Amino acid sequence: MALSMSSGGAGAGGGMSMATMAHQVAPARAAAPPPPQGASTSARILAPQMLGTGEVDKRLRSSAKNSTHFPIVAVDLYGGGNVSYYPAVGDGGPRVNVDKVGSDLVLKCNDDVSYKSVRNLLIKGYGYAGVLGSNPITNGSKEENGGNEVTVIHRPHSVLGARRVEGMDTAVASNYSHSESSSSSVIDEHGVSSVTLHDQALDGSAPNGDDFDRVSFNIPLHSKKKPLTLLPEEAVGLILAKVKHDIYTALNDPSEENKTAKKSKNKNDAAISPTSVVEEDQYLPMPTTIPVPGYAASDATLESLIEACGDNCSEGMLFNRGTCALAGALRSLPNQQQQGGMIPSKLLRLTGTESQALMKNAQKHQLSGEGEHVEPLIMLIGMSAEGLEVYAVQLSRFSNSPDVPIGHYKFLHAICARSNDPLGDMEGAILEMRKTLSKTLPNREPCAICLYGSTSDQTKVEKLISKCWNAADNNNGDAVQAEVVGVKEGSNTKEKSAGVPPICVTREDVVANGACLRAAILHGRLDHVPSPISVQPVCTAAIALRINYFADEEEEDGDDDDEDDIKIIFDFDRRVPAGPYTLDLSAAECAYARANNGASPTDPEDTKKFEGSKNIPKREEAAKALQIQVVQKCQRTGKWINVGEVFEPLCMMKTEKNKDGKEEEKKVACESAALEISVSGTGLVSTSVSGDGESVVQALKSARASTIQWYATLLFCVLFFGGFFIKSYIDERILVRDTKKLLEFYKYSLPGSMHDGDEHGARYLAYKYRGRKEKLWRRLENKYGMPVLEVGEYPEPEEKEEIDLDDETEAGGEKNKSEGSTSDFDDSDDSDNDDDKGEQDL
């Protein structure tokens, strides 16, 4: 199979390459070298809608700006090793053919140059030119190498992310032999030392049982020399370096090849010379993307793939293999009979017809023009030598773009599994998917089935589908023949599900082409595509927590997959990205769980009896014994795999001085903490622990201090505001009393006058003289010549005598005297004019 202009492969027929579709063929020229400092390129600035705003997209945006002069490379490692590339920005030269590399790493045996070049690469970290020049790397055999013996590492990418051999999937571990140490070898049936797996730490030492353990390859390259140890990331990196080197060599003038090697008589010296390092910088930084199948989308595998791809690869460049196959299968093909014309693919025609039928049905029944009832449903089925993938996808956002005719993929369900017999397990996966879809979309059937993989695998799966689909329909009987009212003919629902939906067989390189297309869009190299393909993926792996409350006790060897110890956080088919999920932890809850055989409290009152100073030792013991391990299951019937290190969220290390005055770290138990866990769209798991860092004793003291402070604050508020209320009440009572006292005084001293019965005036006068009542009583006594008594102390008023009318003059004089005394106080009577101002109202 060719790389870009490939015409090989069966299925949907020949088609134009990814690179040729985006750029018209121009006169041949050499690939542009990296631009000098300060030089500008023709790359457009990535719009915000092209990339997200997360940390992953920031790194991807930076990589896109710094790699415009490199082509984008896509390698379908998990398939047949097909390769596709997208040209650098401004590269209008013709596309070149590069054969697929396969998935095996091939190295020469008993060759001094080969052994030394590989060893130098592993020690120094550079010298790929020497390794590539002295080893076939891929597609090599004894006959192709002049009868020289070769060592083949079969599919090294399948070992990525493995921590211990005993924890590997049986479908992978069965393909290799296992050695106890790196110095031992296993002899095969032909008497030749074979590649084996062995456990080691990341630095090459013995494994420690933590996240730094690795499974490595023990490679006997030379019968007279010590076997070499190669990590899976390094093996995959050699295959990718071979791909990039071939693309670089093909794009440049052939006369420029091997100039470095010609400068030195010793090939190995040339391989590690500074000149060869400069040449490596011409192709190693090429942005690389690898389609990842669902059964391999574990956290450890994804991290290893990012490391193997190099600096210009980030999480955003790892795509699901099914989405890449779908993007490549929907892409329109060039019309060979009409210049510039495009022919829509079979899958695109089927989904377009289904979309029109669903839209007409929605209009007929006055339904909304958006939603799952108008989105075509298809089934994606892929098979490789390692496993199988079955997806149910709904498509929307149709456009006229030949590269991206459909811009939105919504995944509903995913069934992925590693298997040594993927064809034998395929029937069960298809039937399980149909059963699941009958619950999610009970009145719908896929309008098409898209296959991807090798030509032979697709042929086998196509025959299997025809067989098992009809058998399932016959077994379901009336359930499959259920009618759907109002759905017009042409819509692929269960009303016309008597046969198998149309099957679309694709080219072998459709996955690599689709991955290259998606990466080129993210890097902003397709001006006619306004935004990247929107994908709503589902979780192809379950993520859970294994909580152990008895880590301080020696337990017998038990089953690590015991579901009683597993708390599932994100299950299969969960929409991703998801999280963060927060788990609040406390020492009191752990103490309760230890006292009840690991049972979690259901009522907040259950943990109260473990609080307080009396239970500090129990809480400290429980906090130190708590351990949490994130685990992941990549297939529904698989086993749980540890992800990362074991957490002790309620413990912290504190540096203290011992009796000798030396500093030493001591584990301190914390009272509470929060564990957050989230999963990205690609499957990477991220965790974080947060808390105040207070120990159990400190937390108790803080709680006591907080309680005392609370009660003190409450007492202060009661006294402060209560005092105001009491004072206000007392002042009001005094004001009412003085008002009555004044009214009774006026009634007795000036009966019938304007002051007699004037409650408002009396109240005002009492308020005005608040705090100075003695002065007010004294002035009233001086003014009217009679004492001011308390209420109820005045004698009963005497009856008035009849006035003789003849004595008018005398009566008039008394009247004038009475009227002249309407002003009780005059300002001249007191030197305190400010206080007595306006006292004429008395």
C-alpha cells in the first residue's frame, strides 16, 4: 500500500490521496527546509474555534505554529501499518509514494554495526540515522537482508503502558515469552534466542511494584554480546523515525541522500556525528498522529504513545480509530472523468438519503428539525490482529465540503475488546450492539454499516454480518418487524429491517487518511474547512476507585477485581470528557468504615460518635490506613488495571527534627481531604487531592477554637444588640412616664389652658429635656410656684366658685393675668439660652 497516492487496496475503489486533495499538483521541487529565525511562513493564524481553550489545545496550538514547515504524518500502527501524510504549509510539489511500514520492528542479528548503533541510540538518545541505515526496521526478513539473521519484535505498540507482565492482557502476553531478568534468553524451536519480556523499573533496576515499573523487551541482537533492553516506547519510536525518514527522503532530492554517510568511512561514526544530528532535526520533529482503538485507550497506553511520538505530539493529536475511519470514509473522491469534480462516497450517499427521509418525516409530523430523530444512525465495525471495535454513531451538520461533508459525530455506544480471535468474538459484539441500540433507539436501525481494516478482514466481517444479522432478525421475530407509524419508505427503520443494512467496505488506508485529515484541520492547514470535526465520544473504558480502609493490616492474597472494593466513577458509554468527580473524605468516616467491616456511613449521625478528643487515636489510625487506587477496565469482560500510584489522601509528610537534631519526614494524619478525578475525551485520567492540610489534632483544636469563637461572637451580639433593645425600652417607658407627669402638672396648675391635654407638646418637652429632668422640674416649680409631683400625688381639684358679673373689672384682671402666663419660660429667666430656646410652648 502506498502512502499518499496509493492505488492499492480493495473496497470502495481507488481515490486521491489526502495531500493531493487539498493541494493541486505543481512542478516538482524539494521539500522546504526549516525556515531561518525571523522568517515568516504562509500559515494562517488558528482561530479560537479551530482549537479549544484547554491546556491540551494550548500545547497543540503552539505545536501547530512551530511546525508549519513539516508535513503531518499519520501511522495506523494498530491496523496494517498504513501511512499517510499532509504536506507542509506552502508545499505545492507533487505528492510522493511511501510504502506502509507494517507494525513489527525488525533488527539485524550478529551484526557489529547494527548492535553498536542500537546500543549508542539507547545510551545517548540520538543516532537514528545509524540505526535506520544498518537495520531494516520494518518489512524485513532473512531473505530480504541477504540471508542475514534478523530479530523481529512483533507489534511492540501492544505492550505500551504495561507495568508488569503478570498484569498484561492475556491476548497480548500470549504472543511473547517471559524471562525473569534482562541477562537471560529464551531459545525458540530453531535454536535461536528470541525476544522476551521482563519486568524492570524505569531506570533499569528491579521493579518496585509502583507506577515506575515497566515491561521491556530483552533483545539478543548478538550471540557474543549482552542482550539489549528496549522499552516499548523506544521500539515504537524507531518505527515512527523510519516513517518520518522515508517521507523526508522521498520529498527531497535523491542526490541529497546519505551525504552524511559519505563523509565518513565508518558508517557507525557517521550515524552519531553532529552532522547526522542536524539531519535528524529535519524529520524527527514532524507532527505525528496515531489512531488509537477503543480497546487500547487506557491512561498508561496514551501517555506512552505521546512519549513515543515525540515533542510535536500531544493529547490533542491522538484520535479514536473509529472516528478516523469515519472521517476517511465520508470524504468525497475525485472524479477522474471530470476535472475538479468530486464523487461522494457510498457512505455519504446513504447517510444523505437517510437524512432527507428523516427530515421529511419530521416535517410531516410537525416535529423539530433538530435532534436525534433526524440524525442518521450508522454502525462502525473494525477488526485488526489484536482486537475488534463496534460503534454506533449518529451524524449531523451536513455541508458541501468535499473533505468534511459531515461535521458532527455523536457516538452512542462502543464495544471494544482485545482478542486472539477477533472474528470469533465479532458476532457476539454485533448482537450486543443491536440489543443495546434497541433500548436506546427502539424504532431505528442503522442506515449503513461501515467496515475498516485490511481487505481480507473486511471480507470476513462482511460475510459474518450477513449471517448473524439475518439470524438475529429471525430470532427476534415480531420485535424486529415492529411498525413505525408515519416513517416514509427509504428511511432505514425497523419497518423495513428484513435485510442487512448496506455495507460500505473501505480502503485499507482509510484510517490513516482520516487521521491525517483531522490533524491537518486542527493545525489550520485546510482553509476551506471553517472548524474542526466535532466529536462527542463515549468512554470506551470504565474508571473506578479501589478504596482500602485496612492498608495497615496484613491481608491474605485476594481477588483484586472484587467488586465490593470497587467504586465505579465513569462507566462504559459515559459521555466524555467528564468530571471532575469529587470524593469528600474524612477521618471520622474512615474510622466508622473500619469499625463496620468497610461499610460506608449512610447517615451523618453515624460518624458523630467517632468525633471528639476521645477518638483522636482511632481517627489517626483510620486516616493513615486509608489507601485509594484509581483503576481502569478497557473491555467489559476484562480485569481492572491500576492507573498511577496509590493515593493516601488523608496523609501528608511533615519534616520534623528528631532527638539528635536531624530532620526526618514523618507521616501525619489529616482530618479531611477531597479527591477529584476526571477523564478527557481521549481517555487520559487526571486526579488531584486538595485539603487544608490540618492534622487530626490540629483540626480538633481548630474546631474547638472555632466553636468558642462562634459562641463568643453570639454572646457579644446578644449583649450588644440586646443592650440597645433594653435601653430603648427603658427610655420609652421613662418618656411615657414623664409625659403623663407633665400632663397632670398642667392639668392641676393650668386647667383649661392650651397645655392642658396637649400630649404631643408634653411628649416633645419630655424628650427635649431627656437627661436633664431635674432642671425641667425646677424651672416649672419656679415659674408656677408649685411643686411638680408624681403621677397620682396631686389632690382632687376643688369646685370652682361662681363669679359675680358685677365684679367684671376684677375678673378681667384675673383673665389677663391668666392669658399672660401662656409662656411658661422666658429666655431671659435662664442664662442657658441654647437649651431653653423655644420654651415658650410651656
